Amino acid sequence: MAEAPPYVPGHQLLAGKKVLITAAAGTGIGFAAAKRCVEEGAELMISDIHERRLGEAADRLAEEFGTRPATQLCNVTDEAQVQALIAAAVDQLGHIDVLINNAGLGGTAPLVEMTDDQWNVVIDVSLTGTMRMMRAALRHMMPRNAGVIVNNASVLAWRAQKGQSHYAAAKAGVMALTRCAAVEAAEANVRINAVAPSLAKHKFLVKTTSQEVLDELEAKEAFGRGAEPWEIANTMVFLASDYSSYMTGEVLSVSSQRS
């Protein structure tokens, strides 16, 4: 298995930008994106559903960078909490230049055994939650004629995997939502794009996935390894930055999959 490349230093790609990130606690893509955004010069608010983990994430960023980001609890399945998050971000940051929609929920179940509850919760968090956050952010961004939204999709929206029909359907919906909303938002100079990771290896994934399954997934990657969460975050930063100024409605695959 190939080793991960050296960590890439920041280049101030988001200097002066006000960034809001959902599901930023823990050890996954959300926290990696938060760290990367600070390194790129952004002022940050991070959100999560887990109060303790959110506080710990803010503390880790404060310890490393000397400034504690603003925080706000939010369950993206609750419209009132979504509205409160946007209001808190505007209040504490002044405005929102970038929203990174990272909140999502997976699971594994064959379709013939899947319950309505299993289906509904994945759709509600991963797809409808993304829509709620986009809708609320666009109501702030479009009158300003400025803003960027970056959504987190998945290559499973394109590639079949057993037990993932609910998650794949949700992420395919995120891709379609990204494309349609981007056409509407372009009229107000707001850009909306998405990333589609294949396999981002982090502590929670390792904890909840058998080594056999991890080995099988990594064997499909050309580099023989899963991506580091910061490698996904790098692409999110690119899409959030002015370097992608002509891109909207696009989905970038962050993947080395061969099959």
C-alpha cells in the first residue's frame, strides 16, 4: 500500500473569507476541511450535532492556530436549527462567503431487508439536510450577489456497492441538487459545486468498518490506499476559492478507483 503524500502547506487561498462548515467535529472530512480553511486564511464557524465533539474540535483548532473558531450546534434535519445556524454565522462572522455542506449519514443494509426508518434517516440527513442548508444559505448569499457552496457527495452515486442503496440514492440526489441549484444561483453570482470522494480513511471509518471490507475497498484504489481526509479537503478548498471562479454545477470526483 502506498503511503500518503506529505501534507500540503496553506497558500492563503481563502484569505479573508468567512466560512461555515457542517459536521466539522470528529476526525473525518469536516474537521480536515476546517483545519485546511484556517490554514488558507479563512475566518471560521464550525457546526455539528455532537456538543462535546464540537467543543473538542474547536479546542484543537485553537491550540494549533491560536484562535478558537465560532461554534454552533445544529441538526440539519431540523429546519429551526438550520435557520439558527445561519443566523449565528451571520451574527458572528458578519456574513457567509462559503458554506461547506459536509453533514451526511451512511449505513449498510440490503434493500430487501431495509426498513423505511433506515431509508428515511439517510435521505433526511444526507440529501434533505443538504437542501435545507443550501436553501438557508442562498437566502443570505443571493441578495449579496456573492457566495460559494461546496457539497459533499460520493462516487457511490455513480458506482454500485452492495448494501448502499439508500446512501447512493441520497448522494445521487446531492449531485442533481447541486447542478439544478447552481443554475438558479448563477444569476446572483453564487457558485455551487460538489466533491465526490471514493474512500476517505479516518478513525471513525476504521472503527465502524471491518478490516476485510477496508482491504477490499482499498484494493480498488489505484494508489492502494484510501484518501487522507485532508486530500478531500484540499479539493473542497479549491472549489471554495477564486481559483474555481468559472466552475458551477460541477461534481469533482476525488478518487483513484479503477472499478
